[in-house]
Amino acid sequence: MGGKCPHRKVKKRRYSHKTARLAKFLGDRKPLPLDEDLPGMGQYYCLHCDRYFANAAVRDEHFKTKRHKKRYVH
């Protein structure tokens, strides 16, 4: 009567390369150069959203927002 969900294969395929995509972002984490013109001297940066933040607390709060989660590569 039933069977497996037809969307399961697509969903599985979407997440199968998750580690490969994350390695691109987590691989080279070099310290950012100081820049007085940017917020927080350019040290608090969101790679996915291309935004600078004033301090780590604001950046960490940004990571919880819907805007960041929609841009974040899963």
C-alpha cells in the first residue's frame, strides 16, 4: 500500500555533500587584518552573509537569525 516517501532520495542527495561544502568554509581560517574603517576593526565577520559586526556577541546573535540561516550553506 504505502512505500517510501518519494522525496527521501532528493533530501538524502542534498545532504550527502554537506561535509565537502563545509570544508570549503572551515579550511582556511586566517586571522583577519585590522581595518579601522570597518565595524569591530574588521575582526568579526560572517563569511556567508558578507557582513562585519561590532563585537562577537552581536555576530553570535546574528548566527541565530533567520536571515543568516537562509544564506548558510547546509
